[in-house]
Amino acid sequence: MNLFDLKGTTSIVLGGNGVLGGALSEALGAHGSRVAIVGRDMDKAEEVKRRVEEAGGEAICLQADVTKPEDLEQTRQAVLDWSGSIDTVVNCSGANSATPFLEIEMEEWDRIMDVNLKSVVLSSQIFGKQMIAQGKGGAIINISSVSSGPPLSRVFTYSASKAGVNSVTQFLAREFAPHDIRVNAIIPGFFPAEQNRKILSEERIASIMSHTPMDRFGKPEELQGAIVYLASRKASSFVTGTLLRVDGGFGAMTI
């Protein structure tokens, strides 16, 4: 059990007020990490905080727009004032759209790229500098998607942004390795997140299930083992630059 003991650490979960971010926040808190739940919807964040506390953890809710560096700087300072350090950063904010490629307006492109990719770069800069200054290593964990490659139809901008997340993850793994900061990504399959529900027709669900050997959607709690593993210095001390699939076998299918 000591392999997965996160006591004495502080985790920031950007997008922690969402379905998947909430499950990740609960897992980190249940294993002893203090959790800063960051998002724009404070009602949902407070609900996640309640669940973290019910599981025996400690949490704080912080409102921020993850695409704005000034908001992330304020988040950094608020977390330091609260707990004194930053040990794990989870980039879980997400936006999606089913707009056909030829109809995509640049406003939509920019919005999705900002939320899904720009926020990862900004948070890695701002919180990464803090972890380097602390001098005790840490973990950055990015939430990617099976649509990052090969790309799925009808989600062009989302797929491109998540492919970017994979690339940024592996680049930053090299960048931060000298500082003992591990940078990894989780590649979830299809989970009942809010942005997925809006674009999944019955036909599309049938197509997805035909390419998922386990023949079902994932449950948010099925991501919890992966996040605790990657956050734990003991369990994953030599793991960086990894893209860890939790997708029911979707990535194993070639046709």
C-alpha cells in the first residue's frame, strides 16, 4: 500500500469540477494528497470537494479560466498559501465539438485549442517553474484522448488538440527530467463526460462499441488507478513520457 501513499503531497486538478476531473480528484484525495479543484463552475467544484472529504481527503475549490496565465498565477499563489507546495498537476480541462471540418470557424478552433492544448502549456510553465524552485520533483499528468491518433471522424479540432497534448507530454518529459519532474499522459477511451454526451448519436455509439473489445463505455472511477499510479513517486519513479491507455482495448484495434 505504501507504493500508492500520497500523504504529504498537494495536487492541482485543472478541470477538477468535471465528470472525469472529479473522479481523479477523489482518487488523489483518498490516497492522501491535498487536492485543489480548479474550474469555472464552483457549484460542481463544491460537490467534488464534498466527495473528496467524504473519502477522507482534504480539498479546496478555486475558480479560474485555465486559458488565462493571470488566473493560473493566482491559482499557484492560492495553493501555496493553502498548502505550501505543489507536487502534482493534472490537466483535465476539455472542450469538444462535432462541427464538420469544412464548416469550422476559427473562433471555434481557437476556443477548443485554447482549452485543450494552450492550457496544458501554460500550466506546465507556471506550475513547472514552481516545482523546479521547490527542488523536490513532482508529476504533471495530462488527460489526452483516443481520438489523438488515429483521429476520429467529426471531431477534427478536438483530435488535433489531443494529438498536440501527446506531443507536448513527450517533449516536456525530456525538458523536466533533469528536475525529477515526471510528465505523462492518460489516454482515456470513451467515458460519459459531458462533452461526449453532446455529440454521441446512437449510430456513433454503435460504431465506437464495434471498435472497443470490452464493448462498453468506461466508468470514471476506472481512471483512478492510473492517476494514483502516475502521481506516486514510489510507484512510477522511473516513468516519464508515457502515454497510458485506459480505453477498453480501443487502441488495440486496427480495423
